[in-house]
Amino acid sequence: MITPHAMVEPTIDDERHAQLRSYLLREVSPAADVAPVPRGHPHRRPLLVTGLAAVLAAAGLTTAAMFTGGPTGTPAAEAAVAIEHEEGWTTIRLLDVNADPDAVLAELLSAGIDARIHTYDDLYTEARDTGTEILYMTAATDGTVTLAVIIPPDLAPAVAPSSAAAPHPGDATDDTGPVGDVVEPAPGIRIGQSEMSIRDDAGYEVVIVVTD
Amino acid sequence: MTEISDVNLWPRVRDGDPEAFAQLFDRHGARVHAYALRRTADPGAADDVTALVFLEVWRRRREVELHQPSALPWLFGVAGNVIRRWHRTRRRHHDALDRLTGLPAPSPALVEHQAEAAAEAASVLEQIRRLPRRERDVLMLSVWEGLSHTEIAVALGVPVGTVKSRLARARDRLDPTRRPAIRASDPRHEVAATPVAALADIAVKEIP
């Protein structure tokens, strides 16, 4: 059972409060603001070394991009999505729910997937006005960006919610079952918590949804 | 002596007065920590989030005008952003967090109390896991933090009407008897109303 606000006890005691207070005061003290650059700090390294490091880093990034198939210059560790094409289906996995939407768009476009960026509320309005169904990855609930596909009215799930009870965007949580499940709510689309597979001939539109 | 309000304290914080900043922490540090613990269900993360919230407040102090008597709703908003952008914020304050880990460990009694609070938080988070994040945010600020709809609007930077509609939707989602027939009849949704649903109902009843 949840303890309501009025009954909640503090989760730090006086001693811990004092420790955190002292710590914060140290961090914001003027001395901390102008802390001297320590010996051997990278800012003091000769420009030649810095330039060489940059060249080596760039080479490393390019190599990484070649192995992941991502856009040139995008290190594998920072890719927002992973895309696979297999047996007539394209699978998109959202790797970073806090990714920059423009970066997600760039990655999708570079992989040949047409997409657009939409806000959560605008997409809801569009779906309500046009009768389309929006299928979201459930990753929406924890991040600032998620992916969705737009299903035209004639291909929407056979029994759609009535307009009066139309789900708000993000309802994919309700549509996709428990975490990890992948369901096929419409022909040619499978969708799960952080991945979706679209049959290449289905022609659904992919949308990057900014959930903030 | 009458304590000055946050809105009167804030100009000193904005001007870089560490003592005023410390006063702000004295007033709200414990509430921010409790909120962070309930949002993360992790006592260690709660320390980090609390520190990051106040470090972010300090970092951005010159950009912020405080219009409410209490800074708490805004601090909850900052905390929500810190938690959501955890990795990015951690990177920004990497060295400071290293120093935080050097603090003495909390007392055994506090550790035990925090573990109980974390266990309860984990249970509630599981119940509301399937809510869209926006609805979770308003529900937690209302039920757990006791904020009014107006204060939640300040915390989240949305209109009061949006707070009310999100609360109502959260309540409906948590209580299967309120769901549209199609959803209630779907075997995937055959779940009992959670204890949280009852509290969500109370939160909604504040709506005139």
C-alpha cells in the first residue's frame, strides 16, 4: 500500500542532512568555481598532441560506424537506433529513449526509412481528427523520445476504442502487453517495448514522438 | 523572527550567496530526497539525485525567476528532469558526484528506514509502471508529494487543466472498472484495481 504524503517520514536524518549540506556548500563555494587547472591537465597539452588525438579519434569513430552501419561519424555507443533488414521486414530498435529526436531522424533517414518528428500532443490530435491508429513502443513511458507507426483507419485493429474513450498517446503501454512482449496489432507490424518490425510492403509511416 | 519566503530568498541565491543556497537546501532538501527515493526506489540514487537537483539549481540560478512563494514545486520539476536525463546530468557533474561518494555512509537506522521506503516505492512504481510517464508524474506529485493541482502545474510547466485531465486519465487506467469495454474485456488487461487506484481517485476528487 502506498503511504500518502501526510504520513511519509523523512528519508534523511539530521546527520545525513548536515553531510549533504556541507557537501553542497563545498561544491558551490567560490573556491570550487575557480579551481586551478591541475598539472598535466589536457588543456595544457601541446597542440600537436591534441591534434593527433583528434585524428586518431576520428579514425576510430569512422571505423566504428563501418561496423555498425550507422551514419559516418556516429560512434556505435551513441547510436539512438539499431536497424535490421531481414526477410522482407525492417526492425527498428530504440537504443536511447533520451536521444535527440533530430539524431533519431538522421539515423532513420540514412537507413532509408522515411520518418517525421511529432510532438505527443499533436500526434494525438491528428489521430483523433483523421481516425488513424497510433501504435507506440512502450519505451515512451520512460524517456523523452519514442517511436510510433501510424496505421490508416482501414487497417486499424478491428475493434478500435470508441472516440469518447480514445487513448492518449503513450497508451501503447496498454496495447502491447507486458514488458518484453511483442504483439502484432495490425497486418505487417509487430511492436514491443523498444522495438518494432514493419513489413517492407506495408507502407506504414514511422513517427519519432517527442514525449516531453 | 518571521522566515522569509523562498521568493524573497531566491534573489540572494541568484546573486551567488552560498548561505542563501544552504537555506534553500535546509527548507527543501529532505522533501527532494524523499521524492527522489520514491521515484527511483534506490537510496543511493536518491542521494545522487538530491545533490544533482541542487547543483543544477545553482548552475542555472541566473536563468530562473521564482514567482511562487515556495520553490518546492519547481524543485520537484527539476528533480523530474534530473531523473529523466540521469546520464546526461551525471556527466555534467561527474567530479562533484565522485566527491559525494566520499561522504560517510548513513547510519544503520537510516539505511534500514530508506530500504523500507525504497521497497514501498518499488511496489508502487510497479503498479503504475504501465501509465504513460506524464500521468505517472502528476499522480506521484499529487498522491505522494501532496501538491495541489496548481503546484503540480508549476512543477511540470503545464496548465492546471492538463494536470486535471492527466490525473483523471491515470485514475481511469488504474481502475479497470472505469476502462472502456474493449480494454476491460481484453485478457491482457484483466487486473484488479490497484491500491494506488483508490488514492488516484482521491486525487481526482480535488478537481472541482
